[in-house]
Amino acid sequence: MYSLSTLVTGGVMLIATPLAAEIRFSFAESAPKDRFSITNEADCATGALEVTIDLSKSAGKLIFDTIDAGAGVEVFQPFELIAGEDMVLSATPITDGDDKIQMSLASMSPGAKITFTIDADDRLTNGALGQIRVAGSEIEGALATVASAEEAVSGSYDRRSQAVLAYDACL
């Protein structure tokens, strides 16, 4: 899909330029389940994608806490896809203590949103909210990646628990 720009030089010339998609990764601390969302905020579809959330570089050294008496603290919750199931072709299995998830997605239409819940814990003994709750400052630095056959784009979560990626492969 292309946008139209005008250039006036004694007339009007139409120049076609590719549209860029914005993919927003969001995290929301919630008890007992934390919520991760991936949203296509563009006016165009994306095509097939691989998305990755890598918590290994997060300030709080976050991990997924999926079983009782595992690597996490107290409360645990397994991975549960709660929105956008029709767009998720596959997801890597998440075992307790993992710090990464990768999903293969079908095309995301404009405004499409994928949401999953799971428990995330920090591994800091002096964490901002204790180890069972995650503050925005603790997910800061976690890496979000969007990849297609044409390109890959990565960005870090910020203090507002979001990573916004400009992705140039709209259909």
C-alpha cells in the first residue's frame, strides 16, 4: 500500500511512498496474571510476521513464572492467549524460568491486537514492587522484535512498559 505525496513544481506530481506500520508492544502488571499485547497501529495490514519478546535484557532480569515451586516467587500463571488467537500460527512453548517467547503470526490487519497473559517475576531482591510484581522500570530494556522475510526491526521496552516499532513492510 502506498501513500500519496504532492510536490508542486509548476504542477502536481504524485509520488508513491511505502507506508510504515507501527507495531506496539505493551505490558501491564496485573494480579494474578500479567498481560502482554501486540497491536498493529497502522492503516495497513502487515503480512506474515515473527514476533519475539526477550526479557533477558530487562532491568529487573524478568522471567516467566509458569509453575508452582519453580523459578519464580509465590504466584504463577501459565501462558494463555486471550485475544487474537486467529492470527497466531504458533508460539514457542514457555517453561518455567524462560525469558523469551517467539510467535509466528498471520497478517495483522489495521488495529489488530494479540494479547496473552502469563506471570512475569523480577529476579531482584530489592525490586521496586517486590519480586512478584513488575514495575515499568523493571521491564525497561526488554527487547521486542518484529521480523518478516523482508526485514527485522527491534526496540526496547521503556519505563511506560511499551516498545513501539516502525515497521516498513505494509501490504
